[in-house]
Amino acid sequence: MTHLRILSALAPAIVALALSAPSAADPKAALLQDLNAQQASLGAVAMTIWDFAEVGYQEEKSSALLQRTLREAGFRVEAGVAGMPTAFVAEYGAGGPVLGILAEFDALPGITQTASPERMLRTDRQAGHACGHHLFGTGSVGAALALKRLMAETGLPGRLRVYGTPAEEGGSGKVYMVREGLFADADVVLHWHAADRNAANPATSLANKSARVRFYGRSAHAAAAPERGRSALDGVEAMTFMINLLREHVPERTRMHYVITEGGKAPNVVPDFAELYLYVRHPDAAELAGIWDRVLATAQAAALGTGTEVELEVMHGNHALLPNETLARAMHGNLSTVGGYRYSEDELAFALTIEESFGDRPSALGLEQQVLPLRFDGGAGSTDVGDVSWVVPTTGLRTATWVPGTSAHSWQAIAAGGTSIGVKGMMVAAKTLALTGYDLLTDAALRDAAKAEFQERRGPNYHYVPLLGDRPPPLDYRGKAN
């Protein structure tokens, strides 16, 4: 099978991204033409970040590459913002409205895959882009580059701002940027995400809070002197037992999941340390707070009952997305203009092989060619974009960067994201972001309508409070994955 990875040299790609310029006779046509010309260069950048596969707060090379690309195109770049070395803000222009575009670039630990349609681990990595953030960051930068060139050629006023946001996967990088006030003067923010279909719905998500719960006991010989020991693992197991009992008595849309990250090293040693890493989710942040208190009570009860001590470190917290139908309709209109894409023969062969790994599920091939009708999307996951959406009008889209039917956080997502299939889906997103960005820079009535809806949905007395409190960014929360 033909290997689908993009092999363009990276340095010439960055030069091409910086220097190409659109014609502004028809601004939207110029943006599309510009992005068509950028496809190979943007693909090279995305594939380089796919290969880096750097986890949250460790995305040094990925962040540096996106910063370099923007800086060489004429953006002013401030790195290391909000206490996060890999976070950045890049800005171009003056006057007019402030249009923000989000860019992510972190990978997921514990899952690797080559760009093969059959299961094949990478032996040189312990992480992979199973959520497509290499495409997210690059596509957003591509849209910004095209808009910047159009602004420079036409004198269009406004400030175009790219937010380089690290550690979306459980690190809440955007929350620290919100808390720092980096979105305070933005008029509108746009984002997108890798997916297995093309849609631009007004969407919400689940608010989410996580913690590491650490139990401390007393070690002893598990056979010769068990009475002297106090098992930290008993504390973890008692807590998980109570959490699983609690599932019956929480609101229906609550989600609770955990892993035991440390439970001892040898069966004949009573473990004096054990750790639980826990997520709790609910659509409403106020409901989540009450559920969280009940979960914390299980930790205290587990420690009391097992004669251990317990401490809890909140790791991250995200608000649910606040939908904005005004912005979603504008985004959907532009996505419909851009449309989907078709597979080449090699891409179709790749997609059919991937589809075989799904088992007996009905085929969804063809969704990559379509734009789904506009509808409200309740959402089942969580994202730190939610916090952004509560301080500035925000909307996004999803595009078919994966073979239809693919789940996020899977090896199939990594595989397709490392091929021209991922790049084609990324370009649909970049074009849609650029067209919608142009509308927002030039249409004051659209911005005003979006802001009015935003204020109505938040309510008159809303005050933003981060769910993770005042903790500093947990820069070491992933350990060392590579």
C-alpha cells in the first residue's frame, strides 16, 4: 500500500507559508486560493508535530515550530504566557475588532501508532496524537496566515490573534490563560477539532474536574506482621468501592472515571503509598460542585476506615461549553461553502482497511464528503475551550480528519491523522476558520448579535470562577512520556 505521510522538507515549507500572498479582488475566494496553495506546506508542519507527539506542558518543539511559523510571517509572538512555557499569544494588525483563533498541539500518553491502517505500535514514542491536536494547531495557524496576508494587502483593520494553548488533555492550559485575562479584550474566538465528520453545530460539553488522591499508610511484612501495617492501597480500594456505590445516586448525566496510578510494588509488602487519578463530569458546573464534595467525602471516609491519611490535589477543571447559535450559523454557512472532500484511490484503500478494525459496525464512509445539517450538539466530552466560551463569544467546528466511524483517543485516529486524510480534513477546517474570521472582521452586526446572545446565555450577574481554583499550572502532571 502506498505510504500516505507527507514528506515535504520543513524549512522550505515555513518559507512558503510566510511568503505566499492572495489576491483580494474577491476576498473569500482569495482566502480559499491562498489556503489551497498552503496545503503541502501546512501538511509538512502538521506531520512534523505528529512525529514529535509531545504531551501536555512538554510540547517544546511543537510550540516552537508554530511560533516560528507565525513570527516569520510577521506576527508578534509572546511566549511563555500565564506561567506555561509552551503557551504563546501571536498577534497581527491594529485597530478594529480582536479576533482570536485557538491552536492546540499536545498528544496523549500511553497510546502510539504508526501511519498504518493496521495496528502497529511505534517503539520510539510512548505518546501519540490520538485526538488530532497536531492538525488543530497547524490548521488554526494556516487560517491565521491566510487572513493576515489578506489584511496586509487590503488594509483591513483589526487584530488577529492566535492563542497557542498547551495541555488540553487534562491540563486545562486555556483555563490559566483565561484566569490571566488574556481573552479579556477579544471580541470573538474561533476553534475547531479533529473528528470523523464535518459539522459546525452550536455545542455544549460536560464540565469536568479531576484530582490525584494520595493515600499514605504504614508498611509492614504482609504475612509476618500484617497487624503493624496500614495499607494505602486499602484506602484507594475503599474509596473506589464507595465511588461505584455513589454512581446510583448522582444526576443521570454524571460521569466518574478513575485509574489507580500507584498501588504498591510487591504483594508481601503492605503498601505505604497509593494513588488514584479521578475525573468527575456533569453538564452544569454548579451540580458538579455538589457531586465533587460527595466524592471528596468518600476519600475522607476511606482514610478513616483504613487507618490511613489522605491528601487531594486538584489537577484540572473545565467549564462546559457555552453555545452561541449566532456564531455557529455563520460558521456552518462557511463550512457548507467549503464542503467536504473525496478520497484518492490510496486513501480509500487505507480507509477500508481501517474500517475493518471497527468490527461489525455499519459503514460510515462518505461522511468525509458531506457537511452535516445544523443542529444542537449536547456533547459528551470535556474541553478547556469551555472556559474561554464563558468570557468571550466562541464557536467551533469539527472536520473529517479521521476515517468516518473512528473514535477519538484511538490508534485509528493516530493513523489517519498521520496521513493525507488528516491533512485534507485539516484544510477544510482552515478554510472555514478563515472565511468565518473574515466575516467577523468585516461585519459589525454579526459581532454585535453574537455578543448579545452571549450576554443573554450567561445571564446578567454571571461571574467567572475557574473550577481549578488558584493552583498554578501543573507542569509535571504527565511526568515524562517520551
